Amino acid sequence: MNHKTTYKLVFDAVMALLLVLMYNKNAVSMEFHELAGLVLLGIFLIHIFFNYRYFFHCTQRIFGKSLPVKTKAGYVLSLFSCIGIILMAISSVMISKTLFNIHGSNIWKTVHLSTAAALLIILGIHVGMHYQMIKKVVTKHLGNHRKIQKTLAVALTIGMLSFGLYNLATTQYLRWVSMPFSNSGLQELSHKEDRTEPRDPNLLQQTGISPLYTVLQYASILFVFVFLTKETEKTIMKRKRNT
Ligand code: HEM
Ligand code: HEM
């Protein structure tokens, strides 16, 4: 495990932090959302560039038998991520209120919100598929306190999972997921936003919508997908070993 891998993971962590901060447009301000969103889309491109060899390697071999199923699945997922980024970039410009001042139609808003929701699932699976590698690097840097590490990991997993499920049930997330499949989705959303998202910054503070809380809320939802993926992979590996 070299320094390059650690730096890459720090970069990935910053990317994930910025991503989850995007899920509340008022966490900082609308201007911040648009600017940070553009920066994040640029950072995604840097991340893809860092891994361009992987793309070349897989593209040449995707239909052959030499690549493991996990690598092929990861490749297909990366293609979905690329489509997601393109849809986010186009819809962002089309609905921009401050940077480009276009104020596009509700259809673009639906594309923006439901792609953002899908991206959280896709990237949750993506991170989950690198879980073992992330665990290796983190435990290496935490030193030799195995028992403390394990206890902390279990507590953190239970905490994040419970909070993630709670947030799945109480935030707008599932509504965004279902928007492309329901006619009334966007209408409902705007009514709900009117009721729950005060524009006055003082009111925002009173209702406790802060950047940190947004990060925790959506990081916990992201974690649900990471956890499901790593557990699925563990089960598949176990079955393979037993057959
Ligand atoms: C919050 C967003 C993301 C996080 C946290 C994340 C995390 C990671 C991690 C931990 C790795 C392995 C270490 C590394 O090479 O950096 C990785 C590899 C990779 N990521 Fe991402 N990623 C994100 C977004 C994306 C997106 C949007 C794409 C678009 C295609 C992508 C494509 C790739 C590819 C192709 C690899 C190499 C594949 C492999 O090693 O299996 N990632 N990512
Ligand atoms: C990867 C980057 C981005 C993600 C994941 C993302 C995600 C989201 C999400 C989840 C919402 C709904 C938030 C809420 O209702 O509180 C939202 C709203 C919004 N986003 Fe983004 N966004 C990104 C980038 C951008 C960019 C670059 C722009 C513009 C340049 C933008 C413009 C907007 C606007 C104007 C809204 C408000 C829509 C409305 O309610 O009328 N977003 N975004």
C-alpha cells in the first residue's frame, strides 16, 4: 500500500463530502450550491482521469472471459456514473438560478433531482466495491489497537445505518428517486419545499438545517448503499468459497 493510494483516498473522501453537501440547496446558499456543484463535477473528471488506465484496460476486454465479474460490474457502474455526471452537468446549467440565471423548466428540475438521487445509489455501490481496500488503508494508518478499532467500527456502522434508514424515511430523498415514475412528483415536491424550507436565513438556523447536518444526513444514506454492497459482496465470496 503506497502513499499514492492514501492521497487518492483523501481526494475521494473530499469528493464524497462535497457530494453529500449538495443534497440541500440551502445548506450554505444557492450560490454556494451552484459553484460547489460545478467544482464537484470538475473534480469527478479529475478522478476519472486518475483512473483512465482502468477504463482502457476494461474497454478492450469487457466482452472477453479474462476479466473477473466484479471488474466487469465495476466497469458498467462507472459507465452509469459517467451518464449521471453528464445529465447532472446539463440539468445544472438548465435550472441554474444564480450562475447562469436560466431558470429552466420543471422537466430539467426532475432530471436534476432524480439523477442526483440515482447518483447517490450508484456511488454508494461504487464505494462499497472498494470497501476492503479502504478498510486496509484506514486500519494501516490507525495503528495496532485491533480491539478498539473493531468496537469503534461496529458502533459507527450501527449508528450510521440507523441514522441512514431514519433519513431515508424522513428526508425528500425517496421522493426524488420516484419522481421520474410519478406525474405528481414535482408538484408535490414544490408544495413540500414551500412548507419545510424557509427562505429567511434566521429561520434556517432555527430549523437546524446546517451544512454539517446535511453532510451527516446524506452521508448516512450513502452509507446504507455502501453497507448493502459490501455485505452482498461478502455473501457472494462466502458462497464461492463453499462451492
Ligand atoms: C463521491 C464520489 C466518488 C467516490 C467517493 C469514489 C471513490 C473511489 C475509490 C475509493 C476508488 C478506488 C481508489 C481510487 O482509485 O481513487 C475509486 C476508483 C474508481 N472510480 Fe471512483 N469514486 C467516486 C466517483 C466516481 C465517478 C463519478 C466515476 C465515474 C466514472 C468514478 C470512476 C472510478 C473508476 C473508473 C475507478 C477505478 C476502478 C477501480 O479501481 O476499480 N468514480 N473511486
Ligand atoms: C454533482 C453536483 C450536484 C448535485 C449532486 C446536486 C444535487 C441537487 C439536489 C439534491 C437538489 C435539491 C436540493 C434541495 O431541494 O434542497 C438540487 C437543487 C438545485 N440545484 Fe443542484 N446539484 C449539483 C450541482 C448543481 C449545479 C452545478 C447547479 C447550477 C449551476 C445546480 C443548481 C441547482 C438548483 C438551481 C437547484 C434548485 C432547484 C429548485 O428547487 O428549483 N446544482 N441540486
